Amino acid sequence: MTDLDSFAARLKTLTGGRASTPRVKDGVMTLALEVGGLTADQRDAIAAAIREGALTVPGVSDVRIAMTAERKELRIIAVASGKGGVGKSTLSANLAVALKRLGHRVGLVDADIYGPSQARLMASEDQKPQARDKHLIPVQSPVGVPMLSMAHLVEPGRALAWRGPMVSNALGQLIDAEWGDVETLIVDMPPGTGDIQLSMIQKHKPAGVVIVSTPQDLALIDATRAVNLFEQAHVPLIGLVENMAGYACPHCGEVSDPFGAGGAEAAAKEMGMAFLGRIPLAIDIRRRSDAGDPPAAGDDVHGQAFRAIAEKIAEYVAR
């Protein structure tokens, strides 16, 4: 084994397999180093160690390292609905938090470009993402979930009058960010079956989709349309969640069903989908969501409801 071969073997350990095979010509060693997911300090420390080791190889007088930004492919889980107002964003935020608590490396994208709400739900409204090599760097929410939303990039309350191509480009910037060690990305989709849904399906290829609906028939009709869209695009359907399922009076404890009961579970069975569970209609969920304190961060009855659904999604991801 030559000195160059010995250095190449040490290089694999030094960089964790991020470096290409080194080449030497006219005294100059060249190699590529994949730096996606590394901090600037980590990148610089590894590059310095490479240079120090390379200059001990006989005949090497200079070292040139090409930094590449190749990033591992993310597993995208889309959370979608056929209509607005069914609690999809609240579910997305709490699923991300619950999956993190289960030990998953998870990030969150707010793909509702026109009506972003994740910055409020995750108490990150005052943060602005930085950029490196034309890629956004996600902000860190107080509960430790990295995330991106248009609410981090535009002035509060500003209306975006963008056409389809601009919206698709914005979605691409949010998803193709520097996600570091994130492996699973929860994407809070806007309601409906329009440009953003098509861009997500065609360009970003979700590993699966969770459909959210309230129990009432009107919402289920629209949820069925969303299911049909993803089925036609061959995106796996992870299952259906019934939100706002039953209201327990905080004073007397009596449970009522203002939006009906069991409709989503029946619809899931009819469509051959898994039923993932129910989230109750509760004042505490509304209050904590408005305050940027996701219930899934706790272990009360509401936190457990989100965790139970997250566990089923974790089982799907692990297949």
C-alpha cells in the first residue's frame, strides 16, 4: 500500500465517508468533500485536518478541496385536507413535536404559502432564516423542531399576490433547505387540490400523505377529493385523522358531538384507508395553539392523542 493509499484509507475515518478518493497530479492533491448538514465550524475543522494530513504524503505540496452541498434525500410526509378549517396545521405541528419526542429527526415545512400559520403555532414568528450557498437554513422552534414558513420570510400581515409558478418556486426553497440531520419532513399542505399539491407530488415525491377531516359530511366530501388526487398520483395514503371529534364540557364533563361522530372512521373504511385516530375539540388545544405551545410537548390527555397518531406514522416510516 502506497502512502497515498494509506491516506485515502484514513480519509474515510476522518470524514465519515464524506470525501472522494484523493488524486495527486503535479504535486497537487484534489478531492471532493460533501458538507451538507455540517456547520461552518465542522466543515472548516474537517478541511483543516484533511490539509494537514495530505501534506504529509510524499510529493504533495498543495491541497484543493471541492466543497459539495449534496444532501441526503428527505422522507417527506404531507399532511393534507380537501378544505380549510379542519385543523390540518395544528395536527402538522403536533405530529412534528410528537415524532421528535419519539426520537425521530424531524423538520417542519409550512407549505401554505398564502396563509402560513406554523410560525404562530410553533412560537417562532420573530425568527428569520439565514442562507448559505443559496439554500435557506431552517429556524429552530422553542421545542427543538427545525422549521421553515413563508411567515419567516415576509412582513407580518402582508398578502402575497403570487401566481402558480412563483408559489411552486417558494415551496421548493422551503423544502430544499439545509436540513442538517433531519430525516423526516412534515409538510403542512394548503387546503385543496391546486398548484402546490401538484408541485409537491411531481417535484418532491412524498413518501406518504396523512389526510385530515372533521366528522361532518361536508368536510368528508372534500377529504375524498384530496384522497383521490394522491391516489391518482400514486402517493401512498398513510391514513385518515378525524379532528374536532367530540367536545367535553370543561364544567360538567358531558361530551357532545357538534360536528358529528365517527364519520371519518367510516369514510376511511369505505375508501380502504387506515384510520389513524381522533383529536378532540378542546379549548385547551385552541388556547395552547394560539400561544405557540403545542399540546404534543406535554403528556396530558391531549398530548397523548397526538402522540398515539404519531406512533402510527412512526410505524409507517419504519417499514
